[in-house]
Amino acid sequence: MATQGKLDVLILGSGGREHSLLKACLRSPRVAKVRVAPGNGGMALEAECLEVDAANPAAVLELVRRTHSTFVIVGPEVPLAAGVVDALEAAGIPAYGPLASGARLEASKAFSKDFMVRHKVPTAASETFRALAPALEYVRKQPVPIVIKASGLAAGKGVVIATSHAEAEAALRDMMETKVFGASGDEVVIEEFMQGEEASIMLMVCRDEYLMLPPSQDHKRVGEGDTGLNTGGMGAYAPTTVVTPEVDRRLREEIIAPTLRGLKADGIDYRGTLYVGIMVTATGPKVVEFNVRFGDPECQVLMPSLETDPVQIMEDIAHGRFRPSAVKLRPGATIIVVLAAGGYPGEIRKGDPITLPASLPEGVDIVHGGTKRLPDGRVVTTGGRVLGVVAHGPTLQEAALRAYAVVPQIKFEGCHYRRDIGYRQLRRDGVL
């Protein structure tokens, strides 16, 4: 059992986001013990990793009872959409993450767009289709570029920005006919293309109250200068000044306030992370999409940005007693550089041994994503985004220098990474 007054934590997930949450738990004075299910090779070096079908609420509940866990942190979106938090709450076990009713904001892009329209949250104009023929007829009449989205969960990959009508039609056929995203493409959302610069806004929400973490910016394309194929994210940094004080004001008044009012009006008890992906357009901020969990890799730069214990914040939110005014943020900037497997984001190499530095300088850490620990203790590659080097510094330039000094010390076959993470902000800062 957990030490009296302290938490016995179970983290659900296996990526870099969850490794970052594990590190926050290991630092927290609130935590007596922490386990991860299923975890990865790096997490296995720091905590007990257990097998579970995280999308099966009954299996998660059985594991929680077997391990006597007293608090659950749900990392990815699939368990949230499956109702894992609902099952835990019904059993009297507090958990961080929204109920399934709130998770629909990510699980169904059609639901999300309808929510934004009903509650007057600024977003791109769109239409939703469940049949291929009318979708094709509609898209042929729209200007390009145009955005095609599979409505259901697609591990962050169900979005195509089509630059021609032929590309848009091919994307629709892939999603609705070929079923490249399975049932997630049974319904598609076709959106106007928004011009501007994106930012990731992570809110830690407790019904009417919220903490807005420092605005961050992800780098989705595999190549420098945002070229090449889309990925799950090749790096991120925070804060970004694309969210100016005026954008921040409009974001809070025109997006966050009506969203939280809308959730309440719809009877959704939202407690957990709300990730608002925004586009800063010439006419103001607009929502690109909602996610219902921390971004990956954004989580890895936001956890070090909190001076207040993140676990205490998550516990307070789960219990409905959160007061954001008490939270303190660290000054400075944080960056993550993702090291990807050979072939990523296409067919990837797996099973390559990883060599890590014997020690790390102050302010630098390594998080594991696609890794596995073998019985002989070696850690090998097993996923596309293998590792991330996280660095904090007084400025973004200093944080970047610290991260990129460590990156070449990490070795595995086929390793590749972007050398320009944070380049837009560094230009704004007059460094580039």
C-alpha cells in the first residue's frame, strides 16, 4: 500500500510524454511509488513497467486494484476515449484526464467542429461527410490548399493538407474507400486552409478554472525549414512569442472562455488537459483542433516549465479543488530535439542498440519514446521517435545550445534529427 498521505501512482502510456510524466512523479514529494503501463525501455530503467490493455477500462481497473495504486495519470487519448477515467471514478479511484464525454473533443473531429460552431469558438469553416461521393463533389468546388481530416482517432496522422484537387480526392479515397485509418475514416471533415503560424496551448482544466501553461510550438515536418513528410513531432520549445499579449488576450476571451462555458452548458465535467491547437491568423487566433491530453513532444518541454509540483496540480484537478493562482512557473525556455529511427516517418528500422552518454550536464535530460529494454539490459529502438533531448536555459538560444551539444553523443543506426528546432523563435529573438 502507499505511504500514508502519499500517492501510489500508475501512469498509462508508453511514449516520450509518459516518460516526462514519470520524471515529474519521481521528483514529486507527493509520490511514494510510481509504476507505468506499459512503459518503454527508458522508463523500465526508472520504474516498474507492467503490461495492460490501456484501452480496456476493466483491465486497467483490475491492474489498479492489484497494484493498490491510489492515483492514475492517463497519458494518451485512446484510453480516455474508451472511458478509462469513467471506470476509475466509478470505483472511487481518482485519475487525471477527462471523462469519455469530454474526450469526444478529440475522438470525433465532427463532434468537435459542431461544438465549436454551437459555442461560437473561432475555427476554420468546414463540412462533414459520411459518404465518398458527396465529399468528392464538395471538394472539387473548393479552393486549394484544403484540409482533409479523418474524424476519428488516427494517432495524430489523419490530417492531409492537399495542395491540389487531385491530392484532395486521393486523400478522401484513402480515408473513406481504402480505409488507411480504419474506422476513423468512416467520417471525414473537410476544412478551409488557414494561413498563419501555429501554436500549442496546453490548459490544465478543472471545470471553470484553468492554468494555461507557456505557449509552445511543435515542429511536425521531418526536415529542416518545415520540409518533407508530416510526423508526430520532431521537436518543440516553449515559450513562443507568436502568442503576443494581444493574441493571449483574444485567446482567453474568444476561445478559452466560450469553450469552458460550452463544456459546462453541455453538461461535460471537464477535468484534465485540454490541448488547444491554434493558428495565429491575420484576423486573430483560431482553433485548428482540440486534443484532450498533453501533446508529445510538447509535454516534455512543459513539465520542466513548472516550478509548482505538476503531480500536486493533477491531483487537485482530479479532486475538483484546483486553484491556478497558486501555481508558479520557472523563468527561461525549454527545448526538445527528437531523435528518430532510420526511415521515419515511413518504414522504420527496429532493434538497433542505443548508446547513451555516461552523464548529462545540468539542465539537460533524455526522454525515451520508441525504445525497449531487452532481458540482457540493453536498450534498443522499437518505434519511430526513439528519444528526445530536453534542455532548459535562461534563453531559448542557451537551451538549444545545451540540447544540441548532447545530441551527437547519442548513437544508434539510422538516427536522424532536425537541426533547426526553435528556428522561428530564434529569428524573432534576432539570433538567426
